[in-house]
Amino acid sequence: MQPVSGAEPEPAFEAAKRLFFEGLAALQSGRFEDAEQSFVASLAAVPGRPSTLLNLATTRLKLHRPVEAIAAADAVLTTQADDVDALAIRAMALARMGLHEQALAAYDRVVALDPRLAEMWSQRGSLLREMGRLEAAGASFEQARARGDDSELNGYFLAAVAGGTPPRSAPARYVESLFDDYSSEFDEHLVDVLGYRAHIVLAENIPGRGTRLYGAALDLGCGTGLCGPLVKPHVAHLIGVDLAARMLEEARALGVYDRLDHAELVAWLDANRATFDLIVSADVLIYLGDLEPLFAGVRRALAPGGVFSFSIELADGGGDAAFTLQPSLRYTHSEHHVVQLAARHGLVVTRSLRAPIREDQKQTVDGLYCYLTRD
């Protein structure tokens, strides 16, 4: 008998094409490790394809590996020195690495080659904002808007660096994208690098901690769940709500929440019909300028005698302004305004304390921790 031969091997080009599209599908669905494997295998079958290298570079940026992203982009630039996509990836990667001047030079080259790339103007503006060059940042955001990039988003950025009337809250798309992109390394960066401790201060000072068991509790803007393990021992039932789906995946892995909902906070409160004995919101109100809708929703959700505990960043020099938008893209609020707001919604300030929240550019960010009770 003749031996049965195996199937004919797949031609290299067909294998590379198949793996490339598998990588694209994985990239688009957020499975970045799978995407990287597919693109690497595709390049092994047919080396040097620019489209595959560019998508590999993009994937490695998503995986927070900017050095490797640059290597893939540079492989394109060796043969196509003015490829704007490769140059754009290089600029973003350099910015992630904190190499601001090199990143700015790369962005400048991109917009010089093709000034129509509106998103590149916006990213260039964000880099200039981080560098403290606010006037130049504002001009770049104006260019982005004029060329058709997201008007709401660039208007928010522009208000932060150039003053004027700020929007009532940060755009939901910005907040969701910001936290989804950093979900896997968020806790480490926030706690170890920025010295963040708002979750600890807020939880340690909850009224009756250690002597009172709260029934139902709500963690508004729970993120990766930093508050969860600190609050759970003092509550019978804990629900978390957050706008960033990937942050919720990290929170779910902790196993301390009885339920996690993916939603915008005020919209969730508007639809909610349950009542809670404790509501916590650590370092969340910095993305909400106008707190009126939130306080109205919290008032409806709090059971009689229930506690609402939250942190805010304090406006420089105090003052009575309802809110201000800082170049950091975070909102600050005055203590006076919070007290007035609480009174309007039938909430009594039972305790407040001042303590640091985090560091920003090696400067301590002062916070106010408030504990309100429904009358």
C-alpha cells in the first residue's frame, strides 16, 4: 500500500493573508495578545509587508510596549521614509515613553507631510499640554477642530488649556477610552507612581466603620475596584458601576462585588429604582463639572440615614465657583459649592477632611473628602 500523503501545505502568501485578517479581527475586538501572535506569524510567512508591520506596531502600542511598537514602525520607515502612518505610530510611542521633544518632532513631521490629518493635530495638542505649552496646545486643538476632528472632544481639551466656559462634564468617549486603555496597569501606575490614596482615605473614614454593617452599598465609578476590598467587609451587598468596560473586567476578577454594571453614572442613577445605605465615589467627581445631576440622582438612591462619601479636588485658593476645568483635564470644585449643593438636595455634611489625593508632576494634589447623610 502507498502511504497516504498529508494535506498540501498552505502557500506562504495565502497563510500570511489569512493570519493578517485573523490579526485584524483580534485587534478590533480588543484581543491584543492574539492579534500580536497573528501578525508575527503572518510576517514569518511573508516578511516585510508594511500593512502587517503597521498593525503590529499599533497592537504593541495597545499592549503598552512602545519600544517594540517603534521597532515595527521603523521597519516600514526603512523603505518608506515618509509613511505618515508609521511616523504617527512612532510619535505616539515616543510620547508614551515620555520623550516629549522627540515625539513633538515626529508629530510636526506628520502634520507637515499631511496637514489634513485632524487627529494628529489633536494628539500633538495633547502632547503640548503635557509639556505645559498651553498656548501652543490650544492652537493645535483649534487646527484639529477646523480639520474635522471630534468637536466635543477638542472643545473640552481647548477649554482646559485656554480657559473660557468649560463643558458640564468630560466627554464620555474620552473617559471610557482613557481608562480602557490603561485598565491592565492602572492600579500599579496610580498607586505606585502617583501615590494615589483617595480610596484608602475615603474608606477609612466612613461613619461607623467597624461598628456598623451597611446593607446595600454602591461604588459609583468603581474602576478596577480599588475601593471594593476596603468597603466590602462593612457592607452586606456591594454593586459597582463604571463607564469603562475593561476596568470592570479587572474589578470582576477581585470577586468582592455582588454585581457590576457598565454605564454612565448619572444615567445609571436616573434609571435606578433601588435604595442604598452607603454610596462611595472615590476620585470620580473630577470628571464631572456640574455636580447637580449627580447629587439629584444620589438623593433619590440614598435610603433615609444613608451616607454618601466622595472625594473632590479642591479649587486653587478656594473661591465660590461651581467648578473649574484644569489643564490636567480634571475638574476642581470649591468646598463652599459642595456645602450649598448638599443643602439643596436634602443632604447634611456630617464630616469633611482635607488630605492629599495623588501627585501630579511631582506636586501634591489636595483633596476634600466629604461624608453626607440623607436627612
